[in-house]
Amino acid sequence: MCLLFGAWQACHFGKQYAVRAARLDEYKGQKNLNDPKELRKLNNEIEAYLNQQTKDLFKKMQQLKVDPLQVGTRSLTPFTKPMNDKEWMSYWRKMLSSESCEKEWT
């Protein structure tokens, strides 16, 4: 599958897709996109691929002990006591490795 989001491109199963803002611009594959079942199947494949890539990205950021998306800043609410960087990084490293989070991603 090859996906293109602006400057992002990804390949999967040797198929090519060009996507911009969640709209399929180009498709080079065997599915008949006029058939709703095949279109739904393609949508599910793309969704599964993007979920896996997102999960892999978060795991890699956790391994590198970085938070460039500032998940910690965005996940804290005004009702909680602010965490210092060291405390947040401790939570961040463990976040996706827990069993409950693993189930949500699959």
C-alpha cells in the first residue's frame, strides 16, 4: 500500500495509493472502487495500516524517550496537578506497553 499525505508516502503489499486530506486521489491496485464492498475493504486496509504505523511511531518515540508531539502537555487537564518532565517521561515510557492500551490499539 502506498499512501501519500501531502509529503508523506507509504507502501504496503506492493499497491500504490495517493491520499490527501483523507480523500483517495490515486489508486493503482486490483480492487474495483465502484463496488461498495471492495471500497469498504480498501478503507479497512488503510485504517489498519495507519493504526499500525501510528502505534509503531509512538513506540519508537517512547524508546527514544522523546515526546515531540507533546502528548504530555496535551493530555493533562486543568483539574490535575502539573507533572514535571521527569515524572511525565516515566509515564510516557510505560503508556503503550501496558496491556489495557495494547487492547485499545487492536
